[in-house]
Amino acid sequence: MPTFSPDYSLFKCCIRVCIWCVLIFTPVILFAELNDPLLQQSKDTTTKKPRVPAVPQRKVPKRDTLRYNTQQVVVTGTRNEVLLKDSPVRVEVIDKQQTQSTAMVTVADILKEQTGMVIAQGTVRTGVQMMGLGPDYTMILVDGQPLTGRVGGVLDLSRVSVGNIERIEIVKGPMSSLYGSEAMAGVINIITRKPDNGYSGKAYFQYLQYGAAETQVENNYSNDEIDITSFLNLKSAQPFTQTQDTFSFPYSGFRDYTLQTRAKWFMSSNMILTANLRAFGSESRGKFLEGAAGNITSNEGAVETTDRSATFGYDWTHGKARLSAQLYGTIYNETYNFDVAQGSAGRTDNFRRRTSRSYLQYDVLWNDKNRFTFGGEFLYDDAQGSRYSANPLYRTIALFGQWEGNPNEYFSYALSVRYDNNSAFALPESFYFRKAGIASVPLLPRFSLSYKPTANLRFYATVGEGFKAPDFRQLYVQFSNRLPGAGYDLIGARLLGIDLQPEQSHSYDAGVFYQPDPINFNGLFTILTAFDIRYYNNNLRNLIEFYPYSTIPLVYSYRNVAEVFTQGVEATVKYTVILDTSTTLSGQIGYQYLDAQDARVATAIENRTAGYVIPSTGEFKLLRASDYGGLWYRSNHTGTARVQIDDRTLGMTANVRAQYIGAFGEQQLNKNPDVYSGSIAFGQVLDSKDEYVDGYWNVNATVTKRFAFDALSERSQIQVSVGVNNLFNVTNPRYIPNLIGRQFFVNTSVTW
């Protein structure tokens, strides 16, 4: 395998950028502080913990009775700290209590039990689908930094452990104005645990049938000057085989490890340094499944993956202002050793991706009602390996700004805008500016508003734009697949002279959150409820589609399609029944209706020009609206349900969770010829009832028992969980390869 020497000049350039930014902003901050006597009087000298600018919030009246995470602080929606109940951006939070009580160990397990979150169908890897958009449209962050390692646009979330996760924050809808490309569907931010004072630790062990045996070790230390955490995760899974219709589908064994170390040094009352190092490695050998051109094929050989990343940060808080600077770098390697030669590349296929990011953010808390944020990023991204002989690279300079306001106790809002300058593409012009008669403005705006007329009722709405630049695979890949059942070439669009443009979206959503006052039944028990309903609409232009460029020989590539839209409704009901001082019954029910269509096809059907030619007769058959099922791999109906009982006296928790995935179109089952409208070819369209995979229920159950070492400390305890995933043993390896059958598990953890 060829080796590549690191490009240290890139990191030197990033360091220079951060140094110059610090030198520029430091006099501004010092001048503001030296000329504000009130700030001089307010300096905190009692602790070395830094003071961040206060969360802009109104004074909360005594009548405020919101009880679900009302005082929780979130950061993902605005890239600043804000109370969840006052956030202008709708943020969904999954806390550690939920992960611990259900004994879930991967991010994929957690996300698939949330309303509107679906593990993408028809893929081997477990990526998440939000708002009807595929896994490659959602940005996955770990402590604010992008997670690398996408294969075919999918991050395999089944490999990401939840062992040291404090909470997960989810923001749905285009977030490109703050996070750039890959955030068209939203952002998922995995936030790891902060250490308590003193020394603490945790050890965890799990056995999972037809899954990974897992060991985790966590060590933490904290005092007034320093925080240090370390996390080690080891996984090992044995190979197994599933059978469907006399065909065997092998699942390879693998070994994974994740090592993460984070340190914070509180240099003074207003300065902090951070460092975060993360390493991931994986090796799979034997037979395994591969997604290939819409088909599931079998391969044999080995796959080795490594991912190394480092983040260094600096925060300087002075009175009303805070300067944050970060340097981030990652090197991702992937090597395939096939049993079948893959064209001219032979039996070995390797890929290396290097990413570097310099980030600067400047926050000013102007007063209790307004906060301004300005920032910039410099990103470097390149690819090398047997599939990328051209060694493509991207350089991006981005600028963004945001205004957060709380004009009174009822309203809060956030207005953000972003400009990107990419070495390969120009940022598309703004849809909203164009509608306003201002043409050729390459800016991405987003506006979020929250209105809380009473303490129990909150309305929220967002309009915004997103974009996604074509990735290296879509532009420059050169790959031959000669596996049995495949036999095709994949060539990037730019290498074939196809002018692939960035995807662009504009969307809006609106919702209401209502939490009535508690209902007490004659002192016997108390019921708390909360209702959350949301409508969303996404309109995408220049959607990038995978399509057959030629049939003889079979060559696939990528092209832009005119327009796609997704729209839907999400509804969630949460409830808690307080039976007595130690026993509670809780749970939630969620439902999503999704309508996802190719707007070109829908328009042609309306105009009565869409259809296909029947080969046996040559007759042109019109496509009816009732026949068109929308985009492939999208379920119109999905839902979740959860019921849990907690008995603190016994130290026990038991729960049952269920996910429903409705029928979805599977491209492998396509029956009818390609659909046309005049000279426009739409290709394979979901237009027949026998092109669907049946819906299914996935039911999981867990019982947990806690043994406390110290009755006064929740930290010192042993926890044992037993349970079953996929209780009804639902399997479909051909069309739902990530749905493994019934899995019994047992795990135990020791915390101190």
C-alpha cells in the first residue's frame, strides 16, 4: 500500500491564522473591558473556573411551570449556551438517564427510538435518515467537531459507543448557516461527559448475541484548575449467517477500539485551554455484506479502518465578550483487501482523507436582550488512494454571523447568515434573497423564532437555507466492482464531463409545545404530560442522484435532478405518572408522516405527460398520481413507543420500547420500465404495489438493577441489565440488512 507523508505546512498555516485572529481581537476585548468600570468591579476572583457570557434570558416568573428539562442548557442550535426552554431554535435532547435505563450502547440504538429518526433502509451501514433526507445530509458532531469516516455518504453509527456520552442534542432542518455543508437535514451533536470533582471512573462489560462483546473503561479527574478524562472502548464480534429464501447472507466478525482523552486547563478566571485526542480503529475479516449499485452483494477479504483526530482550543472571556479559537485535524484511512480483483486496481483498494479546520468565534453579550456572534472557518480537505488518482482537495473559507434576541418575556429569536468560498464550487445564490428581488447574493440565511404566551405553551418556527457540496466520491471516484452479483464501474461526474452543482434547499417548519399543569387524582397519583407537534417542508434543488451513465458496459455516475421535496408532520406525547415518592411510570409515543417526492415526476403526472412504454405492445401508459409512491427507501408512516417503570427503593428499572417502520419502496424490486415525460427521462420510479417492502415492528425490552455502595452517592454503584432486542425476531437480510434477528444481552457496569 502506498504511503503518504503528512503535510505539516497545512497545520502551520492554520496556527498562523489563529494567532493573527487572536492578535486582532485581543485589543478590541481589552479596550471594551478597560473602558467599562462596571465590568472591572464584576471580575470573579473566587475561582479559576472561567465566566462565560451570561445566557441571554428573561426573568422567569413564579408561574413558569415547564418541567421537562426546563433549566437544561443547550449549545447546538445557536453555537452558544442558552436555556432549553428559552432557545429560539428547537432542540431535542436525549439525556444520559434514557441511555442508562435502556442499556443501549451505540448511537444508532438511541437515535432509532426518537420520533422522526429512521435508520436508513436498504443499506448495510446504520446511518440515520431525518426529514426524509438520507444519512449524508446530516452532520454528526462529537463535542462540536465533525465525525469523519463516511462510506458511500454514510457514517456507521452502530460503531459509535455511548459509554461516555452526557447527552445528545438534535436540531432538525437546514443548519448550513452555522455549520456549512452536510447540515442540510440537521445536526446531531454527541456531547461527552464532564468529570465531577475529584477522581471518578467506570467499567462496563456487555455480551450481545449476534453482536459485539464490549468492554469500556472510563477515568476522570477534576479540580479547580484542570479536568482530565479518558475513555477506552473495545468491541469484538463473531461472524454469523442469516438465510432468506434459501440464500445465505454473511455478516463478518470485527474488532474495534476507540480511545479518547480530553483535558481542560483553567489558566485563570477568564482563560481556558482544551485538548481532545480521539483514535478509532477497526478490522473486519471473512465474508461480509456490501451495498453495491442498489443491490446487496457478498464479499470476502478484510477491511481495515483507522481514524485519528485532535482538537486544541482556547477560550478567553472578558466581561461581555468571549473569544474562542480551535484547531482541528483528522486523518482517516481505509484499506480493502478483496478476494476478487476490482478492475485495474487489483485486489487492494485504499483510501485516505485528511481534514484540517481552523475556527474562530467572537461572542458579545451586548445586554440582557441581545447577543451577537461573529466567526470564521478555514477548512482543508483532501483525498488520496487507489480510487482517487487525481488527489482532489477542497479549500474553504467561511464567515458567519448571528444575532440572538430576547425583546421581552414572550419572544426569543435567532438570525444567522453564512458565506462560503470553496476552491471547487461557488456558494449558490440565496433563494430568499432572489425572491425578494435581490439577485446573486451568495449567502445562507436562517431565522428562528420562539413565542411563549404562557408558562405552559410555546410556539416555534424556522425558515432557512442549506447547501451540500458534491463530495470527492461524487466527483472524482474511479472504481470497478467485480463482486458476484455486481459487475459495474463507478466514475465520478467531473471525470465524465458532467457539471455537477452543489445541492441547495430552502425549508420552513412550525410547531407547538404544550405542557398542561399536573393532574392530581385525590392524592393517589399525579400525572404530568407534554405534547409536541411539528410540521416541516423541505424543497431541494440540484439534488445529486446516482444513476446508470451507460448500460453496455454498465457504468454508474452522478447527476443533478431538478427538484425534490419532503414534507411531514411529527407528533410526540410524553407522560410521567408519579405513583408515590419512589415509584414512577413514564414513557412517550411518537409518530411521523412523511411525503417525499421528485417534484419533476409529480408535475409531469399533473400535466398528464409522465409514463412508460409497455414493451410487449409499445403502448405508452400514463402514470397516475395514485400509482406514484415517491422517493425510494422512505416510509410514509413511522412511530415509536416507550413505557418504563422506575422503583428507586428497589433500585430497579424496566421498560419496553417499540419502533414501527412502515412499508417503503425498494429499488431492487422495480418492475416497470423507466418513466419518461417527453424527452426527459426520470429513470426507475416507484409506481407499483409489488415494489414495496412490508413494514415491521421492532420491540426491545430491558430490566436494570442497581446496587449502591454508598446510599448517599449515586456515583458508587453496580448496575446490571438484561434484555432482548428485536423481541419478535424480525429479519429481512436482503432488503433490510441492518435489521438483525432476536438478540439477548446482559451487561454490567461499576462506577466509583
